[in-house]
Amino acid sequence: MPAELFARIALYLTQTGLALLMALLFWYYLRIYQQTYLKVWLLAFLAFAGYQVAILLLYTTDLGQSNVRLPLAVLIHFACYSFALLMLLGNRLQFPVNSGQTKPKPVYRYFVIFFLLSCAGILLPLLLPALAAWQQVLESQFRLVLTGILLLMAGTGLWQSKSRGFGPTLASAVLVVWGLLYLGGVFGNLLQLSSFSSLNFIFIYKSIELALLVTLGFSLVIWLQENERSTNLKLTEKTRYLDQHDQLTGALNRDALLIKLDQLIATANVGNVYLVMLGLDKFKNVNESVGLKQGDRILREVIRRFEQSIVKPVLIARTGGDIFALVLADVVNEKQLQYTLQHVQQLVEKPFLLDSGPVKLTTSIGLSQYPLHAGSAEQLLQQANIAFHQAKRLQASWLSYQTGMEEETARLLAWESELLQAVSENQFVLYYQPQLSLRTNLLEGFEVLVRWQHPQRGLLMPGEFLPLCEQLGLSQVLDLVILRNAIASIQRWQQQGIHIPLAINMSPIHFEQEGLKQELKGLLQQYAVSPEMVELEVTENTAMQDMEKGSNFALELQQMGIKVSIDDFGTGYSSLAYLRKMPIEKIKIDRSFVMDMTSNDSDMMIVKTMIKLAHGLGKRILAEGVETVEQLNLLRNLSCDAVQGYYIAKPLPEAEALTFFKSYQR
């Protein structure tokens, strides 16, 4: 074998080996990083290795004179084009240039086009005798021209990209030089320069190509490492950001709030600093009605409103689900503080425009002040939290922290533990107060009243624990206990042949909740009780909170067969139009008007007017608090439909209530 041929084969084999080594290296990186551009680079080096192997087989073996000559020639072209095309594609994957306005064409189309060009470059001179003189140009020079152009496009495109790292810069230079090398070699041959066809030039040419191959692989590895380092830095920065910010809203989280607030307090010239903690009232109900995505949208909108507010909070944080904290440092007097808090309330109470329609919320606010209340961020946050929960329990718009609130909070927490234990151990017992029909002089129902059989304190009346339930947000829990026990008692009574309805009081927070209907349906089915045996009593003010919603909800309950009545009538602010439209069973006159009606002409006239009003609206009316025979006779003369009170019977335990019913019905 001639030395020149041996050296040439060695050079081709070296290029092939290095290309395969680079492919192996990128296969290793691909398994680790799982990036598409690594797969493209892997295929590019495999294509270059295939290109070199095909040249060796075609020009240094007998295969070049056999039937596989044409497939090998096509393979040389296609592998060469594929190498350049894959390098261009890999760069585009790293730095996309498509703006998203037009859909990019599928990549396989380009390979199909270049495969057809490869076949055309080899077959056309054979099929068309007129092109036979151009066979050398089409088989060799055209391939190098097209590959050189693709490499130049890859290099210049990479140079124009946003990246200015060493790896991409070196890779772009290599690709440009490589493209120029191919194009320079072609033009030298076309000009028939003798130096371009000499053996020395070929070795220099292939040696430069080998150096470019090594440098390209080296630059791509550097690029990969720079890219991963940049990604890790971005992830670190994102992690650092998420450590300090709420992911949903972008506001500060609790830990970051404490750090920045301590830094603010440490400022030498800082004056009064107010920490405002506020929560969205009944936000859980909003989530249930409009969905979690819309609820998240509200939370983001709240932060946006705070950021654009004229009160200019120094710090804005989200410390819990629907709990926010604002730090104010430029409030100089009480009047300005009042204005600021009113403005914050208005920001929250402004309707939120959602896909399902506008949603209006209210807020409760707790406030603490530096240096009046505390000297550290942790203490300020704790005291603002105490004031916030106190405001929420008392249904106040806002409360400033006061010394002693901790004791009240501790007391409520102790009561909360006992109340939850009472629910789990069924310590609540029902009492039943008879309701007498003045038209038939028979019992028409019982009102269900609750007592707490406390293991240490004995029997507690409603006034001793119902306000606590309301403050602690346990009213709905207690309502469900009373509903379940009352419906269970109806079932027990029916089994004894006693069929009499029960009137059950509903807390304001529970009435009009979608879940109440489902609870009622489930309990009625579970205990096989007819809906006509259940009557729900709601206070006048509860029914008036949202007249349209209250009316619709009462109508839905009525359609289920459940009666609804207005309790404590006369103590609220009902309108005649509302009472006329409200699908209620009856109206109950509050005991405060009945107690003195026999001796007070004004109370007697009010009761008389209420009775006429109810009958005029087509409603039945019941008077509470009847304690004397004079009151009973007067109400009978005024055509009142029914009464209840101590004169008929006090609230009775279940066994006594059943005995009373059996004796009274005779």
C-alpha cells in the first residue's frame, strides 16, 4: 500500500474515531440532562462519522467498483448534508428564532429534501447524458458548496444569538471557518489551481478539518457546561426567590416579611411602623362557589390592588391562604390611620370581576404598632394576628392590638378544644318546647333548643356557649349536630306512632350555604324522615342579608318539602315587599313584644299590627314568650295562629316532651 494512501486512510479513520468518540460523549450527556439539542448533536457526529466511513469504503476498497457504488455515493452526500443540517438544527433548539406567530415546519421535511438532492447529484449525470461532463462537479463540488453554506448559516446564526458565552462563540467561529474551508476548496478546484489538487494540500485540508472537528466537539462540551451552569444559576435564583415570595401572588411570604420588617425597624430614623393583618371573610365559600382557579385569581388581584394603592405599603406579604399583611411606615396620626384602613377595606370590598360574574368580599383587620406594642417583627406579627382573629370573632371591621388580648385568645382556644370534644362525644342534648295552635288547641310542633351537658360545668344554657361557637367559627358544626340529632329524634318518635314536626334554628353563617341542602337531603334519606316534618327557623336579619339569594334558597327548601320560618320578627329590618315574596311558612313574633303587651298599649298595637300584616301576606304567625293566661287570651282574641312559652311548657327533655305531647293530645 502506498504511503500516501495509508496516511490518507489513517486520517479518515482518525476523523471517524473522533466523531464516534464525540457521539459517545454526547450520548452520555444525553442520559444525564435529557435535552433534545444533545440528541441532535449526537446524531450530527454520527452523521459525520458515517460520512467519513462512506468515503473510505467508496475510494479505498473494491466496493467503489461494485453495485453498491451508487448507494455509497448517495450516503456520502446525505451524511454530509445531515451533519451540517443537524448542527444548524441543534443551534436553533438552543436559541429558538421562531416568534410563535407561525408554526414551524416539521424537521423531517428538510432531511427529505436533502436526501432527494443527494440522489439527484449522483443519478442525474447517469440518467441525462448531457450532464455527464458535470458528474465530478455534482458528485463532489456541489456537496461541499451546499454543506459549506449550511455550516456558514449555522455559524452566523449562532453568532447573532443572544448567548455570548465562550462555548457558543467558539462553536460559531469553528462552523464559519469550516464552511469557508469547504467553499474555498471548491472555488480553488473550479479555478483549477494546481496547489489545490496537490497531495500536500489534501493533507493540510483534511488536517484542518480534523482540527475543526476536535475544536467543534470541545466548544460544544464547553457550551453544554455553560448552559447547565446558567440553568443551575437560574434555578438557584428561582429557589431563592420562592424562599422569600409567595408562588401564587408574588408577594413576600411570612419569613421574608419578618426579615425585612426587622431590617426596617433597625433603621435609625424609623418612626411609627404599623403592621396590618387582614383576611378575606368567607373566602372558603367563594372557592366552593366559583372554583379554586377563580379564587386564586382573586388572591392575585388583591395583591395587585395593594401594590397600586395610594397608601403605598412598604411591605406586602401573603402569610396564609387568604391572609395578607401590610407594613405602613408613613402614617403620622390617628386620622391618617383611620383613612388608610378605610381605603384598605375599600380595596378589598371593590367587586372582583370573574368569569362567573362579580364577587364582593369583606375583610377583617388586625393592627399592631412599633414601638408602642412590640420591638421586633415576630412580636408585631403575633400581636397583629391576635387582633385580627379578635376582629374576625367579634365581626368588627378592624381592631388594634390591646394588652390582654392574649388571655382572651387563650380562653377561646380552651373553649374551642372543649367544644370540639363535646361534638365528638355528643355532649349536646336537645330540649323541646311545645308550640300550641290557638285554632285547634292542639300541639302543632316543637321548637328544638340545645343544651350542653358539660362534664365539669353541668348543664349549660345556649347563651353560655352559642356566642363562643360563633366567635370560633363552629356554628356550622353545631348546626349539623343539632340537625342530625333532631332528625334522628323524629325517626324515634315515628317508630312510637308520634308524628309531629320539629322547628330547628339555623345560624346565620350556615343558612343559604349550598352544602346545607345536601346535608339535609342526606340526613332525611339516612333516617327515612319526610321533609314535611322539618322546619328551619332563621332570624329576620339573616334572611335580609341578601334578599334575592335568601328568597331563592327558601324556595329551593320549600320545593324539597322543608318549611322555612322567620324567627325574632320585629327586631330586624324586613320590608313588606320582601316578606310578601319570601316563600316562608310562618312568622314568629319576638318575645320582647309579647312580654308587656297586656300592660303596654304600644306593644299591644305592634303585636296586633304584626298579626294583621302576616295574615295580609298569607303567612301564619306564632307568638313567643307567652307566660300568662292574659297574654294567651289576648293573642287568641287578636287571631294569632299559634303560641309558645312557659305558660304552655318550658323546654323539655325528650322523654318529658313525649309525655307532655301524649297527655295534651287527649
